[in-house]
Amino acid sequence: MEYINKVTDVARNFRETRLSTLKPPQEFFDHHQLSRPKDLNDATARITYNTRHFSGNYLIVILILFVYALLTNYLLIIAVVFLAGGFALINRFAAEPIHIGNLVITQQQLYIGLFVVGLPLLWVASPVSTFFWLVGSSAILIIGHACLMEPGVESEYAGVEGV
């Protein structure tokens, strides 16, 4: 029960901090604010401002790319489900040694069997290349958008405190 409370607290905190910064699609995809930066300093200033301003939208972009990466790599889904499901099943149903005739199978032997089959399957599914594809494609999209998007007028007053 305590675990469920922690998960709901984390979800509530995530919603309050990250998803509250979501900007409407009209602002995120406003093609009238697209322009090439003048120099590297301008590009750096735009990236700094826009990554804070659109942080919620960029998180959604990363989540969409993550779902796409999983849906296009069926073997990775199968490997993760096999390993996680096997681990859960062994924990739930094989806490005590299993006796089949004269053969005794312990929980440790079941884990070894699961990993002997699951880890090569996971290796073939190439989760590392999927991870680096996700990092690279997210970085290109986010830095490209942040660099090309002109900051709004409110960015000029970001350092000024209200009276």
C-alpha cells in the first residue's frame, strides 16, 4: 500500500511540475516565429530560453519517440516482457523449491534458466542502439526546434521582477 502512495505522489508531482508547463500546439508549432539565429550567441540564448519555456512539450516529444522506438522493435518488447514476466512469475509461484519426481528445482536455478534464455534475447533486440537512437533523435529535434524558434516578447522581461 505504501508503494502505491509513493507512485501516486510521484505522478502528482510530475503532473504539477512538468505537465503544467505544456504550451499549446499553436505556440509550439508557430511557424511565424521560426528564423535562423544571427550567431552562436543568439543560438545559445534561444536554446537556453526555449528549453525552459517548452520543457513540457519537449518531454512529450521524447515520450512519443520512445513509444515509436518500442513499437518498431518488437523483439525488444518481447525480450523485456519475457524477462519481467519471468521474474514476476518466479517470485510469485516458485518461492519454495519445486519437486518433480526425484528432481528438485530451486528458485536460483529458475533465475539462471530465465537469464540464460532472456539475456541473449535482449542482446539480439539491441536495447543499447535503441537507447542511443532515442537520445540522438530527441537531441536533434529539441535542439533544432529550440535554436530556430525565436523567443517571445516575454523573454525580454524574464529577468525583471514584478513590483
